[in-house]
Amino acid sequence: MSNKLKLSAANKPTTNQSTTSKTTTSKTAPINPPIINEEQTSIPDEVSKYIKSLTEQEQKTLDIAKSHLGTSFNIKRSIGFLEWKAKEVL
């Protein structure tokens, strides 16, 4: 009986043998930066201008909205920003 155990143990591949034979290398494609047009680059400037135009009370309201809504808050889609932007264009 002890011979069977020795044979089966001897026939098993060692950990080094199994890992070296199955080792594969994976290459990931480089991440391309997003394409940005002029309109997209001007948005941060517009947002900063909008925030600077707010009163102290409006800035506090903006901060509360950001904290309550978290990641779902988008200043570029807010009613205040859109109304301000419409006035700026005129």
C-alpha cells in the first residue's frame, strides 16, 4: 500500500512544473485619451465664471446640492447654470 502512495505522489507534477507550463503573458492595449473639441475645453471656464457670479447664498445652495446629490449632480445641467449660460449668450 505504501508503494501506491509513493507512485501517485511521484506522478503528480510539482507546483513549479504546472505554473511554468501554464504561464501566459497578457498585453493590454494602451488607453487613448478622449478627443476634446473647443466647446468642451471652454466648459470649465464657463463653470468657473458661473460660480464666480453667484451670491454667497447661491454658493451655499450649490454646495448643499453637491453634497446631497453626490455624483449625480452635474452643474452643467443645473437649471441655474443653463439660465445663466442663456443670458451670457444674449
